Amino acid sequence: MQCNFDNLMFFTDEEQHSMGAAQTFKTISQVELDALMQRVEHAIEHDLSVEASDLSLLLQAIQTLAYLQTSIEEKNTTLAKLRKLLGMMPSSEKRPNNKDGDKQTDDNKSSKNKSKAHKKPRAKSQKRVPQTVVHHQLTDVKKGDQCPACHLGTLHRFEPAEFIRISGHSPLQTTKHVLERLRCNACGQLVTAELDEQVTNDGPGHQMYGYSARAMISIHKYFAGTPFCRYQSLQQMLQTPVTASTQYDQCALLAHALEPVMDKLKEQAANGQQIFIDDSHFKILNAKPVLKPDRGKKDVQNLRTGVYASCFLSNTDPGPIVLYDVSIGHAGEFADDILCHRLPALKPPNVMSDALSSNKVTAITVQKNLCNVHARRQFIDIENSFPYQADWIVKQYQIIFNQFEKTEQSNKSARVRLRYHQRYSKPVFEQIKAWCAQQLIEHGEQHSTLAKALQYFLKHYQGLTAICMFENAHLENNSAERALKLMIRSRKNSLFCKTEEGAKTTNIITSIVATCAANQMNAFEYMIWLQRNRVQVKQNPQDFLPWTFAQVSNETELCAEVG
């Protein structure tokens, strides 16, 4: 509980409870008021007694409130009179009657406002980490008993001792539930004890692996990158064995419950204005070649066998959405499948990728952004052979990256940032372009590593300078490459997916977990919540998106604190 007053004034015990009598006041500052409220709340929480000085202040506050209520009920009481009675404005006897009185009052007011403006802002309260509070009660003695040490005084309540214990346990734990049953000796009817709500919230009685177990196995596999066989050996050592095949079965059941949310996230991700895509090699053992349309030639199909893990990162208004797809296809095709759901009324999005033709989006018209880190890397790779050229390019790009970082850290609008880049970044890009063309002429060799680096920049100049042409354009594709590390981690640890159905399970769970991580949410609790409401999730998936869960969690925490 907080108050927004700089200070409060209470009537003291010596006040005269009449309109005409002079009043005396006791002023307490905001800091003192906050400290008082914290002491009182602490005393209530731990059933402690309140200090006499604090009780005196509380009594004065109650008397002030009662006096104000009585004064307000009187017909002749005005706001100016109430302010005067509370000492918020000087009385007519104390006001200066000289000519400079008004000026002096204004000076005092300005100095007060000035000191208030320079007041150090209060630190924002950090979100509390969920903790389980356990109260340990005294069993041998109680309040009012004789002191066991001196046998002279009596025991009174005192501030409790506190410490925090962080304990560890197995990721999966087994609990055996024994339900008492009674049987009728006449009809044979069985009466069985009901499960506690805490048990049913983790799954129905016939379900061996609870919602929390499925969520934990999935997080270890698809976020931490722990293979099923390694997790099996870990649980075997901790004497809670779970086979690798059972782990996959539980993950598949979880993916089935999350699939409606995944489909809805694809629809929302299509409407983002900033989109980052990238892909990397992957493997599906049982994948069969498929015929897919040639994206460069119309009415032509090719037999494709290459498996890739594609990433689609979309910055939307509610928050970032991270989607993955392990299949025979590139990131551009995955982006086409998502962007076909984009609302027609929206303007073309900025799609950031590298310059590979496989990343080209063909489903809709987009504002093409190409990664400048890839262009810069072309020169870094030939630094040993061409140190002068590499050093010059790096210095020019340093200017551009500094300017881009400056605009991103500012709170300026997209239009203002675009104008800034057109004025300051575009001349640097043009200078690089002219320098590359001159180097090609001077160097002469068209097939050297330097020539390839120069040609790369000149060929993709328009996409590399997107920040100078489009609002909300980006300079590099590091966001997608960082997000793609989840799939690369899984590939390095688990090596492959066995079937296409297993790849689909990987896509769904990894996408949900990565989206939760990008929005700083608890994916474990979120996936339990979705499983618990799986029927409603299937019917109305738009009501169970990550941001909805964040709102529900905040409301639950607030209700718990108020309660």
C-alpha cells in the first residue's frame, strides 16, 4: 500500500476540537509514512505488538479523520477553510502584508517545486520470486509463559527469525496415492475417497504422468537440449526410471494439447511488422523425397530431399513470437506458409534474412531487408589476404552500426529514425558502394575472394540499405540466428528426428517454449495451464495465448496478495 502525498499532517493530542480554536499539527514525510505502514503490516502478518510511538501516530490519524468528517458535514465549511485548518495554507494572520508578499510566496512555491523536481526517483519494486512460506511454531512454550532461562520474566511476541532454504530434487518424482474404499455388503457398491484438488490439477486420476511431468520432460528435451536417452540415464540414477520411448509419448501428448495455440500463433505472427527468418541443416531419418514447386520457375516441380530447421521470428504488438519448422524446405517456404495468413489491409512487412535465394518470400509483397553482418563478414574472411580493404570496410560499418544503435536506443518514432538514417547512414553506404566499384576496376581480377566480396555488396546493395528506405527496417539478422540456436543445440545433442511426426512434435513444443522465453514467461506453468484447459483451448485457442496467461497470472498473484 502506498500514498502519493509528499507529507501528511495529523492533529496532536493537544488540539482543540472546535472550528475557531487554533490547531497544532504533526507532519510526517512520505518516507516515514511508508516505514510506518511497513511496520504495521509486518506486525499484522506475524501477530506482533505495535510500538507505542506507532500507536500514537495511528491514533492521531484516526482523530484527524474523525475531525475532517465532522467538519465536512457542516454547511459553512469550505475547501479553503479545511486547507487552513489542516495547515496546508497559512492563516490570514500569518500572511505577509507587505508588497513583496506575493512575490515571496511565489518564490517559496518555485523553490519547493524545484526541490521536488530534483528529488531522487524511488526505485521500482522488483517482481517477487514465488516462495513457499513455512511457519514453525513453538511447541514447548507459548506467549505469557515464564521465561525458561531466568524464571523471572514472562514471554512476549517478538519478531520471528527468518532464513531461506533452496533445495534440490529429481526433475521427476513418484508419488503413490492410496484411496480409501468402502464396500456395501448388500449391493456391492464401492465408495472411494476423492482426490485432493492439488492432485487433480496435475491430471485426472487415471493419468500416470501428470501435466507437470510432461512439461518438465519437454523443457529438458526441447529447450535444454537433453536427449531422451541421456534423460533416461539421469532418472535411472535418481531411482525414478523413465524410458526414452515413454518420454517421447508424453511429449507427443503435450504437443497435441498445444497444437491449437501453435496454429493461432502462426496467424498472429503473420501480422508482425518486423520479421526475421533463417534456417540451418537438420535431419529426419525416415523422411522421404517430396515433389515441391520450383520457386524460381513457374509450373515446375522438383524432387526435394534436403531437411532444414527454419526459424520465423515476428515482432508483434503483444510481444515477439518465435516459430520453428523442421521439414523438407527452406526458411523462405516456411515464411510463405505463415505470411499467407497476413491481413490484406496491413502494409508490407520488413522481412530480414541473408541474401540466399532460398530465403526469398513470394507469398506476399514484402520490404526486403538483408543482413549487413553477412556483407561485413565477406571482408573479414579475407582479412589476411587483403588487410587494407577489410580494415576500411570494417571502419565504415562501425559508423553505420553506431548510428543504428543510437536510433534504436532513442524513443523517436519510426519516421524520425528513417529520416536520421537517410541523412547520416545513407552517405556512408553510398561511399562504400562507390569504393567497391572503384576497387573492382583497380583490382581487375573478377574471380578472386576480394572481387566476390565486392560483388556481393554491389549486387545486394538495395537490401543492405533497407534502413534508409523503409520505416522499422533492421540492419542485421542476429535475432533469428540467436533464436535458431535452440534447434542447433537439439541437432548437436540428439543428432536427428526419427520421423516426420517426431519433427512436428519438435516444432510445436520448441515454438511454444521459445515464445515464452522471448516474452520472459514461465513456460512450465504455461504448458500446465494449457493442458488443464485442453478442451477450452481446442474450442477457443485465441483465449489461451501466452499474453492471456500472463494477465491471468498477474491477476492471481494480486488476488493472493490482497487476500
